[in-house]
Amino acid sequence: MNILIIGSGGREHALAWKVKQSPLLEKLYCVPGNPGTAGIAENHDLDVSDFDTLIKFAKDNNIDLTIVGPENPLVDGIVDRFEEEGLLAFGPSKFAAQLEGSKSFSKDFMQANNIPTAEYATFTDSNLARDYILKNEKYPLVLKADGLAAGKGVLICQNENESMDALNQIMADKSFGSAGDKLVIEEFLDGDEVSIFVLCDGENYRILPPSQDHKKVGVGDTGKNTGGMGAYAPAPLATPELIQNVEKNVIQKTLLAMTKLGHPYRGLLYVGIIVVEGKPYVLEYNCRFGDPETQAVLPLVKSDLVPFFQACAKGSLGNLSLEIEDKCAVDVVLTSGGYPDAYDKGFKIVGLDQVVDEILTFHAGTKAENKNILTSGGRVLNLVALADTFEECIEKVYCEIEKISFQKMNFRRDIGFKVLRG
């Protein structure tokens, strides 16, 4: 099989690393890819929003399966366009991808189908939103930009002043662009979060090892939200009882409801769960693999995933059996100083060749220039350790991080602290 992976981040490097191991693979392409994928695939610098060019590329290179990494092309309908051209693509349709593309759509969907989630209200008029905030007596309060905001459009407000500032940031200042044309205000749920990735063919599904992300930029989950500073898997929080509850009350209801709407969900369904007093509630849906959780989850999957991606896209998961390694994984993200706010880039990365082979290094925001690897994004690299225990993983990964350096490099030194804390 010739396989195309669309995207350029750490998630896509991890997907390419996993797909590269498949005996079914003949040739692997990445668009646009990054310096990490360049070592295992053929990169092509194409615009991932230019569907006509991508379709031509897929046809010219006899692509048998396209795996779409980022959310934007999925929300914009890339899978529909590929299918219209007779091309097989792993990912949900444009309609189904609204579960991530519009928070108001997903909240209405959950409410209509009795899927547990926080109470909420939706606004397109900032004055009505302001009145709602003034009448609110319970804090914290959560304000969410309705559309895609690269994981940064959720603001947790501790009081009325912070809520008003958040409202202005989203709807008046347009800090998240058109994503803030509509606003969702919801109650704050206090609990621990877990990410659950589900391979879906519209009816059948397989659950990958649950993981836990570290969203906040600072040690001890402090500071601003980011795209993710690290992750670990499998998350002990996701007990068999909890997973069974999520299957019954979230996954199965979601798949059944999407099918009834005439748009079976095929692809990767990412359910962001918060556990409150032992009960799971949906914080959000995503229509693709999460980043950085993917980098911790995929190394734990023993099975060849290519048949699963292909079967999901065709609607034929059937009896495919998923085999998981009995190990732990910890992923630490190295970021540019200043991230998630403004940051400088173009700094030379030193020490990549010193990292031991058993530690996986996934490129996220890097570029190759004059035989050097330079920083080119907020999240620069992912280092992932596998071991029998989380303690071993954490010791290994932080030991290897000490070998890498670039100007203004930053990372959290407590990834996995929750699992050690118990």
C-alpha cells in the first residue's frame, strides 16, 4: 500500500513512525511532514488546505489510504472531497467533524442524546452573554470560543472581572478569530481529566490505551492553557469500570446518534472526559488524534494499525483484534521560550544525536536548514520513554532531555506527577 499522512506536527511524526512498521506498507508520503518524518517518509511541501492539489497528488502517486492528522482539514471536509474522487481517507466526514469544529453543535448534540456534560448556554450576542455573566453567582465559570482555536480557546474564569475580560477577548478582540463569533458559557466541573481515543467504523469501535494530557504551561498545572506540554498512558484514572461507563453512556450513544443523523462516524473519535466523584462527563469531542497524547499512546499499540485505519475508512472493522503492550509511556514536550504566548524561533537544536535509541524523539515544530535542525514552532520536540513502570519512564525521559538544548528551551519538569501522586 502507498499511504499518505497529512500534517506536520509531533502527532503526524508518531503516526508515520507507527505506519512505517506495517508490512502492508510499500511507500509512505507526508504532506508537508517535518524533519523527523523526512527520515522515514517522502515529504512534499504542499498546502494542506488546498484539497484539489492534495487529490491530484494522491492520484498521481497511487495513494491507497490517506490519514488526516490535524483538525482543520477534517472540519473543512477533506474526507468528503477525497471520497467524491474515489480515494480512501481515514477521518470523519465534514458533518461528523462538527463535533470538534463547533462547541455549540457538540453541546446541543450531547444534550439531545442524553450524553453527560456540563450545563451550558450559547451566545452570538455579546450583550446577552454579558447579562448572563452578571447574573451568574457560581465560579469558576468556563468561556469557550465556538470554533477551532488550536486548543487555546477555553478560558476558565475565577470571578466576574475575569469573565468579562474573557468575553471581550473572545467576542470583541477576536483573539481566536472567527472561532469567537459564537460563545459557549458552561459550568466548571472540578475533577481529573482523561483522553480516550476510539477507532470507529460508524458502528463498531476499538478503544486505544487511555491517556492523560498536561494542558497548563507551568509546573503543578499552573499558568496558561497550551496545546499540551506532555502526556502519559495508560492513565490509571481510566479504570475498567470507568471505561465501561464511557462506552455505554458516551461512545455507543455518540455512534448511534451520528448514524441516525445520516452521517456515521468513521475515523478517530477523541473523547475528552472529566471524572467528577467517580462519574464521567464529556468536556469535549475531537475528531482526530490528540497531540501530545498520540505520541504516548501509539508506542503502546502492538498491533499493526494500518488494517484498522483502512477498515474504519471502509466501515468494516468487524472482528479485528487490537493487541496492546503491557507497558507505560511518558511523553515530555520541549517548547520555545514564551510559548503559548509570542516566542522566537530559528534556534539551532543541539544534542539530538546523543539521545539513546530506546527513547523516541518526535519532531513537532522544527525545520532543516544547512544540515542543522532549527526550532520553528511553539512545541518543538516530543521525547517519549517506554518502560514497565511510570517511575522508570519518567527517570529515562528526563535523563535524555538533559542531552538536548536550544536557546530559550522550556519544558515541564513534572509530567506524570499525577500518576506518581496517585
